[in-house]
Amino acid sequence: MSQESNNLGSFLASARQHKNLTLRAVEADTGVSNAYLSQLENGKIRSPSPNILRKLSDLYDVPYVTVLELAGYPVPESGKSEVQLTDLTARLGPVTADEADELADYLRYLRSKRKRKR
């Protein structure tokens, strides 16, 4: 199993769990079989269809460009700023705009605190 497919699978599983969805619920909403979804989350699907990835990104409210990047597809340079957040997004799950603002404020606080210690 490649590192990319493992990252994609972990990211999708985390996003699904963050939305409190079962594989069967995702199947009902997207038409993608729960067996396929399970294999995708476990990194057994090497080249998932961009169409399926679009359905999942829409349902999970995660950036499509992030999902494409994790699947190993080339993405436009303009999407790179979103892609750089994949590790954080995978760890936290999708966040609302308000949560993103609060996280940014807290990160600025932590960085300013670190600068003062130097």
C-alpha cells in the first residue's frame, strides 16, 4: 500500500467520522458502495475516480483539491495553500470558518509567546 493511499484513506475516514456518518449512510448519500468505501479508507484502492472523490469531498465538506492531492492527482498551483493544510485537516477533521479563525488566532498567540522566550 502506498503512503498516498494510506493518507487518503485516513483522511477520508477521519472526515466521515467527524460528520458522524457510517459507511452505509455514505453509500446512501453518494451511491458509492460501502465495500468500496471501506477499501478506499483502508488504502486498498490505488486510483479512486475523481468523480467519487468529488462526491465524498462534497458530503464531508472538505476541499476537493485536498482530496485530489492525497489521491496523487496533480492539482493547480492556486490550490497549493489549501493542500498544505492536509496534515492539520486530517488530524482535526473539517473545521468551520469560525473555528479556523479561532485556530489562526491561537496559533498567532503561540508563535508570539515563542518569540518572547528567545
